[in-house]
Amino acid sequence: MSRTKFGKSVDVDNPYAVYKAGDIEWRVLKTYQGVAKEKSNPYARWMVAAKSPMTYGSWDMGDTYAREVLKYGQLVAATDQWKEEYSNELT
């Protein structure tokens, strides 16, 4: 079984990864499954802090589908461990 290396919640100021799409920013604070499981689960989710014009400068925290972030977001910052685990997803 593929366990996640990112299962411990982290602070919004120290996320595992930061993705952006225009004015939208997602900061990944926790994952629930390992990368291998996420690939086969269209409903795999991440705990994120999200900011957009609709949040008026505040962070909105909650779960979102991992595939949505990977599909629409561009990685702008990440821990070395995140880059290693998600390197196939980033190309």
C-alpha cells in the first residue's frame, strides 16, 4: 500500500507545495493518499489553503480534488520531497 509522505498537516506559511493559476493560489497542507493511489482515484483530495479574488485576500481552507490542482495549477514552489514524489505529475 502506498502511504502518503505528506499526511501531517503543515502551516499555510510552510506548505508542501504552492500551485498557481492566474489569480488563484493553492497551498498544499496535507494529502490523504500516496501518489500511486491518487493516480487511480479520481476523487483523491488534498487539504489546501486557497486564495483568489473571491476570498478577498484571505485564505479559504478545505479539501479539494488533487487532479483539479494538478490540471489547472502550475507548481511555483515545493519541498524537495514533494518535487521528488510528484516529478512525473509535473511534466
